Amino acid sequence: RIENTFISYAMYLVKMLWPVDLAIFYPYPAVRPFWQVVLSVLFLAAVTGFVCLKGRRYCYLITGWFWYGITLFPVIGIVQVGFQAMANRYAYISLIGIFIIVIWGVPDLVQAFYARRYLPAVSVMVILAFTFCTKLALPNWKNSEAAFRHAINVTKNNHIAEVGIGNVWLGRGDLTKARSHYLESLRIKPDHTAAMTNLGIVYMKQGLFEDAIAQLGKALEANPTDVKILNSIGVALACTGRYEEAIDRFR
């Protein structure tokens, strides 16, 4: 988690500057390459040292950098909440600090340059480029299927996205495709309760009630108080004529 913290601090900045391969969910990696950790630590240490060195003269450096670091700290992952390594939504408030540095820093950088008179034209070109890139990216977010499929394409072993797109196919009644995505999610993370539960529901809809009972039983072991699982097992038991057991689950 500590390794992931340093990398995430750096990656949020990378995503701000070069927002490609954005995903609805970033899976938590089993192993982080050591070079990524070292590079992230060195980068953060260098920026912090520079900010502290220049902060007395350029106060916005102190304000912006520590705004970024402090407001991101509660959600950086030292205390893990959920399965994600990072999440774009966590950076919305924190990146205000970086924008403070940019807004105050650019004028200081260019004030000595004669070519600064071209800045308005350059700004318009940059905004147009951002607009065009945004338009190209929008199809990846037009609906649930597009968002989850894009996440699968730009990340590795994304069990949450597999369940998400499985739910899309389940809602459309395509049980075969839904089943394949739930199985892939369980291949990645065998104890993922949502995938186990929904796979059991697919088995029920396919008439494979014994398979459904077995699959939902695994899900119930992981989450014994989940009412959706209990109810689904009850339905499957009732469909096989095991009414007393079904009543017990419903109760």
C-alpha cells in the first residue's frame, strides 16, 4: 500500500498532464515494479525540495504543492477502501493546488520573454487541441458498456470492469456473454462476491439450478448476511422442489 501511495501521487499528476487511458476503475496490482516506486519517490522528493527552496519567494508553490499532497492523503490508499489502486474522482479537489501553481507560475515564467505576446494565440490553440481530444474520448464514456469495455482495454486484470460489462449483458438477456465475463472476473479474483452472485443468477436463468445453488453457496460463505444471495438461493431451491430449505433461506 505504501508503494502504491507514492506511485499514485505521481500518476495523478501524469493523468492531469496527459489524460489518456483513463478508466472507470483501476485494479489494485499484485506487484509494483521496483523502478516505478523508486522513480516516484525521487520525483516527489525533488519537487518537494524545489518547492521548499523557492517557496519563500514564490508562495504559491508552497500553497499549491501542499494543497495537493494534504488533500489527497486521506484517499491515497494507506487505509485501503475498495479494490481500486487509484480513482480519478479522488484528484478533483487535490489538483486545484496544481492549478494554483500553474495560474500564478506561468506569468512569472514568461514575463522575461519577448514572445509572451503570442501567448493568447497559443492558449487558443491548446484549448482547441484539448477540445478535439475530448471529443475523440467521449465515445468511451457514452454508456455503461462503453465505459467498462474501455476499462478492460486500458487496464489489466480488471475484475470490476468484467462484472460491470457482465451486468450489461445480463440486463440485455444475453446470458452466454454475461456468464463469460463473470467467469473471467472470478479467474482474476476468485473471492469476488458480486461475480459469484451474478454467475449464480445466470445459472438460474439458464435452468441450471444445482449449479446456481453451488455457486450462490460460495458467495454466501463470503458474505453470510447478504439478503440478495439468501433470496436467490431460496428461489433456486424452490425451483428444484426443496421447499423447506427454500423457506429457511427466505426466513
